[in-house]
Amino acid sequence: MAGAFTDDHMPWLARPMRNVHMVGGFNGRGIGPGAYWGGILADWAMGLSDADLPIPAGRPPHIRLRSAKRHIYSVAFPVWRLSEQLLR
């Protein structure tokens, strides 16, 4: 995975080099899409042809402000969890 939330939340598949398969972009959609795309990723890694993928494989997307987003999320999520615990 690219390690940060994508800007458009649209799924993507990429193979940046031989035997490296990536999926991402379905962030914020719950567990169902993760299970679906995980299955696609597993099938693809085991030999599913690019022509049989549900979307075309390309390059991993450029994530604007990736480093800043990573830091913001690394602080925001624990703070949110703590606030949930404190407000119970």
C-alpha cells in the first residue's frame, strides 16, 4: 500500500516491478472493500492476468502532501480514540 489516504478514494491496482502487486485507494469505505480487493490482489499475485482484473493496473498514484498527511493521521486517530474513551 502507498501508506497514506488517497485524494479521490478510488481503488487502484499497480505492479511497480516484477512480483510486486499493490492495491489501494478504497480508504474510508469499511471492511467489505478491503476483503474484496484483498481477494483480487491475492488472485493477481497467483497469476490472474491483467486482462481479467476489474480495473486496469497502472502505476501507484502520486499522493499530494503524503508526508504531511501521514503525520496528521498519526496524531489525529489516537487523539480521536482517546476522546472517545474519555467521553464515555
